[in-house]
Amino acid sequence: MKHSQRRHFMAAAAASLALPVLAQPRPAAGTERGSTRVAGFANAEMDYQLMRQLGTARYGGAAVGECLALAQRIQDGVPASWVMEFSAAAQRQEAGAQARALRGHAVSAREQYLVACNSYRAAEYYCGVLDPEHTRLGRKSRECFLAAVRGQDVEEVFLPFGGAQLPAYYVRAPRPHDQRPGRPGKTLLLISGYDGTLEETWPSYGLAALERGYHLLLFTGPGQMDTLRFHPGMAFIPEYEHVGRLALDYVLARRETDPRRVALMGISFGGYFATRIAAHEPRVRALIANSPIVDLHAYMAAFVGFDPALLPDDEDVRLEDIDHIPDSAIPPQTREMMRNLIVRLGQASFRQAYLRLHDFRVPDASLRNIRCPSLALVGAGEGGEPLAQCERFQRAVGGPVWGHVFTAEEGAEGHCQTGNLAYSAAVSMDWLDEVFGG
């Protein structure tokens, strides 16, 4: 890779879309309110991941003070340090939940299990995708989630896909006092993206929908984090309509489902998955794309600043080369991101991964097939390409479409509004209630 290209790639891969947040210790001088300070990770990607963790505090996925205390101990931009600290925190939180459960404190145990679940997920994010520890951390996140929701109306589901089983969760909404038993209700299908998980989707978006009376199906497909825990070699596929068909078949077979009020929401890369599904599935009666990605190759190339699919062979980075690249050339975090992308797209090199991304697109002719009401969500801080794709989505879809751009003033301008999930829920769920008539 040429020096100028490498410099652009390293800068872009380190770029983040979130506000800077990090705790810095400060020696107390006399009486003070506390010793934790908010200053900022220098590494923008790690900064965004911290904001992502902090954002779930609104729905019980983390505690602000605990996240900031963790950040004090993490080496800036060093993935191994992040994994070590969040893994240790998750173990401590899980042990605390178990101890409280044994003493009969069910509510405290449930809350702490959810925090542990999200800490294991955070550790999983930065752990190398080929490291066996990656699977262990993911399985622990799932285990703690199931402990957190034990006794609630949450069902483990596995959707048959070829010879594999795709993990999912179905959640039945509490029945209003004035609603007769067995009456079909509104349902929201939620799919996350590149590194989101089913368990993270629960506090980030699922609980907000559940509060508003939606039955939920949290589902996932090939290449996604949850699927990798069970099928490590299963790569992403462009044709997510096959996954969507399975999910829709499942919910529409349940007596709780009103087929006239079935919505689909996609988060991050899930914006592409959901858009692709809706373009092939008239059974989707409302679509929320957050954000609406219609060309995944262009979206990813925008982060790099050039198109790695155009790299000549002698400048390509092969999977087996990654561990031999010195830190001075490409930092550890960037190398791990490259490895992750190559493996999860089922390719042998960085260039080949970007060539494969050409297949992940929804052409305008397919967008015109989307006849249901659609909502396009994007953050003002996400950059030119996501904003342009959001506009293209709104111009091309065949049905009625609404758009919303979140701003820095709202603290929601970042990718997937991690800094203000409650406001994001208000925008998306209020729109959906109005479409479905409450």
C-alpha cells in the first residue's frame, strides 16, 4: 500500500462519529465533588465505542460512572487493554449478579446481569474475530442476557437457514388492561448491523418499542456477531431478503401478530439489511432504516478515503500478512479492523473484501418496490456519504417516505444516535405509532 494511501486509511479507520468522552483521574486538592473527569480518548474509534457503551445507560445497559472509571484504566487506542478491562468488569458484574440472586434480590440481580451482558459485548467487539476468546465473550454476553430476562416473556428462537440455525429472540409485549386476551397486536422486527448484537439491541432499541406495546423479534443473519458465536465460518451475504423471509414467516405464524401492523427496523449495517428485505417483502408494512444504506461499498470506501478495491496486487494486504505489519506502519486497532472485515466477508485480502462489497447494494429499481411507509434516520455528524445515501433512499423509494437528521445540539448526531437513544426512540417509535394508528 502506498504511503499516502496508508496514511489516508489509518486516519480514516481511526475516525469516529461520536463526541469525545473519557474519564481522567485528577488528584484531589482539598474538597471536591469527585475525582472523575471527562476529557476524551485521543483515539476516535475508541471514543465512539465508549460513547456507545455510555448511551445504553438510559435503558440499564451500563452505568456512566463505571464506564468512566473503566476508561481511566484503558490504554488509548490499544484493543487488548480494552478487552482486558471490560472482560474483568463483566466477570465482576456477573459475580455480583449471581451473589444478589442467591440472596433473593431478584431485581438487583436482573439489572446487574444486563450490565454484565453489555460489558461482555464491549469486550467481544475489540477481541480478534479469529481468537477463541471472541466466541467465549459473545457466549457469556448471551448467557448473562438470558439470566437478566429469566421469568420475562422472552423466548429463544433459532431460524433454520440452510444447515445452520440463526439465533433470535421473540418478546411478547405486556397486554394492556383493556385489551382482550389473544387479540393480535403490532410487531417490530429489529436487525442490527456489522458489530451490534441481539443483546445490545434490547437496551438500545428493543425496550423502547416494548414500552410502547410492540411485540419484538430481534433477529440476525450470516456474518453478524451473534451468528459467528455459533457458526464462526459463516460470512455475510448480500441477499438478506432470504433472512427476512424467515423472520417474517416466523412472526406471521404467531397468533399475537397483526399482519397489517408488522414493522422492520435496521440499525447501522442493518439499514442495508432492512432496506434489502423491504424491497423484496411486501409483508413489511413499515420500514425504519437507521441509517438507510443503499450501497455498502461506497459507504465503507468513504471511511477509508480511497477505494481499496482498486489496489494493485503488490499493494494489497492479505489475511496472512496482517500480523507481520509493524505498529509503526498500521496501528494494532486498524489491523484488527482489517482482519475482521476480510474474515467476515469470507475473503482472502483487503482488496478482495472491498471487491465483495460491490455486491451489497440496493439499486433504485429495487427501492421503488418499497411501497410501505418508510422513515430514513441519519446523524448530521456521520459524514457526506451516509447523508447522500439517505437522500437517495428518500428520492427512490416507491411509497411515502419521511426523513430525520439528528443534530449535535441534541447529542444525537453520531452513528445510530448512541449518545441519545431515548430521543432516537421518540422520533422513530412516535412515527411508527402514527403510521399504525397508535
